[in-house]
Amino acid sequence: MIETSGERILSGVAASDGLVVGRAVRLASAAELQRTAGSPEEERSVLAGAITRATEQLEALAGAQDETGAEILEFQTALLEDEDLLAPVYAAVEAGQPADLAWIRIIDGEVTEYREGEDDYFKARADDLLDLKERVLAALHGKETAQVKLDGDIIIARDLTPSRFLELDWSLYRGVAICGGSPTSHVAILARARGIPLVVGLEDAPETLVAACPAVLDAESGRLILAPTTETLEEIGRRLRARDADDAAAQSLLGEAAVTAQGERIEILINADDPRVLAEVPVANCDGIGLTRTEFLFSDGALPDEQKQYEVYRDLMTWAAGRPVIIRTLDAGGDKPIPGVTVDDESNPFLGLRGVRLSLLKPEVMKLQLRALARAASLGPLKIMIPMVTVPEEVEAVRALLEAALSELAAQGVAHARPQLGMMVEVPAAALAAERFKVDFFSIGSNDLIQYTTACARDNAAVTGLADAKNPAVLELIRRTVEAAARMGVEVSLCGDMASDPNAIPDLLDCGLRRLSVAPAQVGRVKLAVRRYD
Amino acid sequence: MSELPAETAGPDESADANETVATGEATIQDPTGLHARPAVKLTKLAKTHDATVEIRTGEEGKWVNAKSPNAVMKLKAGSGETLFVRAQGAQADDAVKALVALIERDFDAE
């Protein structure tokens, strides 16, 4: 039992936002060896029984899940029916190994193979095998992961597999802290989707926590505080009340214009990743659309024809009701492969053919999109944005395609208008020399700008900490772009994740930005952060 | 699993008059590649046929058992890659046709 006077603070990384005061309890792992080998027949029978029970548990669990959860579990169930996978385990048991050792050795070998290679999706399947390893071991050792209410509501575990996460009754528990994991792991994705506070990467918490004890899970700053003192609890209580007040204040600001404490008006636009979400967003809450990603139009294999594209762009213009709408031309490549468009087998896709580089290799695809955009521009202030621009020649090549599209439409007597043509600033070479580009507007893509400035791949969890949005070099590139736009007399906005983070708003306003494009769900919180800026 | 090409089948295979060999290919369309759900669909479909069924990526790739979800997943087949299918046994033709059709339908993705 931990002494109640001895507060201990363990540091980790916040992976799903929240702040919880409760009682920490350890969730035991089944992954330790326990068996001494019986006869081969005995071990074979014990193993077969454990696999059957594990299969039954997974099937029962899958029935109660949404699609993401069900898919993870379905793959695990299929693995338990995989004769090629199980054959070497049974062979090891025949040769005299205890069932648990045989199972651990074979699955660990498979895990190593999954972790090799470049593709994060396939690497992450190693988690599924580890999940399965633990489940079968629990069955082997007679420690079924049945629903037993733990003596607390903040779960501490060495690691938490996706299936165990899904299995836990989240009406009974309010947060999790684990030693392993990363903010990009499956469990982190599941926790965020369900709004369950999660801290990952904690050092030695299960050893520290022998018995349940009072605790604070601070998934704002990534800490677990065991046996908090009265003073700590008072401070956390103040923060909890502030969070509640912020939520209420953000909600009340939704429909208001964003104004700083000094009375300066800030335009808040929204990112329309998928136009279907717009149905739930009142247009009066924002000043227009600052980024429309058009990749979704190209995601089902076939390239969309002009009419299909036009109808989608037309719907955006109708929704915006006269407010500006920025639509980005197809931004494929990098971590967004599109069959028939992107190039396979690049050794480093983020530094390869992506965005406008790829579009200029497929001018027919781009011209079709420009035609559809010019037609929709007849309905209101539509602005075309070019992604991944590095040199002015790329803008001029797109402009030539746009001119050709406009001439065609005029010759065919199709209703259209000339849209503004702007570019994303996400390559440092563009941010450092923005005045070289003859465009109508800039929009800073902070996600890629951070990636390229800090040399941290967006899909590599190991360098998450280095890819800091507030790195002075990143802020300097943003400031220079804003200043260049002012000298040129063109508009500038920022449309990356940074604009949706209330903590980053003061930095962006300090850089001179007065136009931000944010995730629809963050509009209220961003407006609150703007209001507090002076 | 035999690595012999069909036309030079070994003595065991040629001894059985019912053994037929079939091949086919199709391209993976899903942007995530051959991920968990299509991999499971593919192995389940392969298992319904009385034949050894194997797949590989690329002309030089290693053939793996199409009835093993673990082996199929470890191909790490990405979007736009071609999957080659071959089968041997009583229902070899049907097996290859069914698998190629499943890949071409993009695994009946929603």
C-alpha cells in the first residue's frame, strides 16, 4: 500500500485529452511464463483448449463493437484459425516445450516480422499479434479476462492491447495510463474516438502501484499523480472547474465573431475534409471554408468525372452562401496514395512526387478538376489552392492549365468564372521566398511545414516530440510568410492542425496571422482562445 | 509448398489426373492496401475451395498460402500492387476465378 502522504508524479505523453481525479488500480498482465511442461498430449490439449476459449471470447466481444473495433477483432479471430501459424506451436509442444513457452516464442517471432518494413499500417499489425498472445496466455493460465470490476476508475497497465481496451466497461472507468504505446497507436485512436483520457509512455507505473490508491490522471500535460496531496487536489480542482467553464464559454461563442481582447477581428474559416460534415455546421459560425481537401473525391479507385466534381463544389458554394471557399487541387502522394495517380515504391514518399508535382505529371487529371472548379466559381467566391508548391514555375504551369480550361469553357459556352489562384506554403523553400510567387493568396500548411522544417516524418511516432509546432524556426517561417503577403498585398491564412489547437493561437496571432482555418469541432475553443488574446 | 512451375509438375502431381493448375492476377485498389478486412475475406474465400491456393506480389515474389491470414498479411501488399494467384487441385479454376473477382471488386468495400 502506498503511503498517502507520499505523492508521486510519473511523466508520460498525453494521448487523449482529459483530466480525472479518481482511484488508480493496476490491470495485471498475463504475459509471464507459468507452466512447466506436462506430457506432449497434455500440453497439446491445454493449448487447443486455450485457443478455443480465446476464439469464443473474441467472437463474443466482436458482436458488441463498432466497425473499427470489429475489424481488429476479426483479424485476430482469423489468426487463431490459421493452420500455418499454429503448426509450429504444436510442433514445439510435441518436442517437449510447455504450451505457454511455445506460444510466446512463435508469436514473438511473427511480431518481429511485422515490425520490419516501412508501412505503418502493417507494422501496427504487430499489436494485434501481441494482443492475441496475451489473450491465449490468459486462457492457458486460467486467468480469463472476464468482466471483474477493478477497485478503481483510473486503469494503470504495463500495456493495453486494443481488444482489452474494447473489453473494458467504460461506464466503470474514466481514464488509462500505460507504460508502452504512443499517441499514434491503435489504443490511442480508440481512446480519442471514445473521449477516454489516456496517458502513454509512463515509466514504471505498475511496479509503483502495488495496491489501488487515490490518483490524478492529467491527460492534458501527460502525467499520473499517485497519492496526490491536498494542495495538488486543490489545484486540479481549479483546473477541472476551468475546463468546465471553458467548454461552456466555447459553446456560447460558437455563433459569435472572433474578436481579440483588443477588439481586433480574426476570421475563422473551417476545414471541410469531408463536405458531408457541413450539414451539421451552421454556416453563420464561420467566415467561410479555408481548406477543402479533394482527395476524398478520388478515393474510390476511379477518377471522378467533371460533372461529379462540379456537383460537389457547387454544394460547397451553396452551403457557404457567399462566403469565400478555398478548394485545394488534388493533393495525392506522401501518406495519401491514390491508385492510378500516385507513384509506387518511392523510397521516401514525403520527399517525392506529391501534391502539385504529381498533378503536373498528370495534366489531364488536373485540367479536368480546374474546369469543374471554374464552373463552380460562377456561383460565388471560389478560390483554387495549389498544394506542395516549391518554385514559381509550378504556379505558372497550373495557371497555364487554368487558362486553357477557361478558354475551353468559353468556347463551349459553359457558365464559369475566373477563380482566384493561390498556393499552400508548406515547403520551407516557399516560406523563405514567398515574394517570388505571383499568387492571389497564401495558406500556410503547418503540418507539412513542421515536418519539413524539423526533418520529422509525420508518420513516425518516434520523432513526435521533435516535430514541435512551436519550434522557433517554424514560427519564423510563418512570420516571414505573413510579412511577405502584407508587402504583396495578398491574403494569408493558416489551415494546418496548429490553427485548431487553442494553445497555439497566441503564437499564430503573434506571427501576425489574422485568418485561421480550423476543424469544425474546434471553432468554439479557437474563438475562446482568440478572445483571450491581448 | 512446391515451388515447381505448373508445366514441369513433379511425379506426385502428374500422377493424379484430377490435378489442374490455374493462374490469374488482379490489382489492389484499396488505398490502405491489402489490410486486415480484405485479407480475412480473401483467406476465407480460398478455404472454401478444394485446392492449394497461393498468392504473391510481383513476378518475383514468394508464393504464400492464400488460406493463411498471417501469411497473406505479411505480404504487406500495398495499394496499386498486382496480386498473382495460382491454384492446384480439383477446384483450382474456380478458386482462381473467385479470388481474382474478389480483388477486382475491391473486396466488396463499403
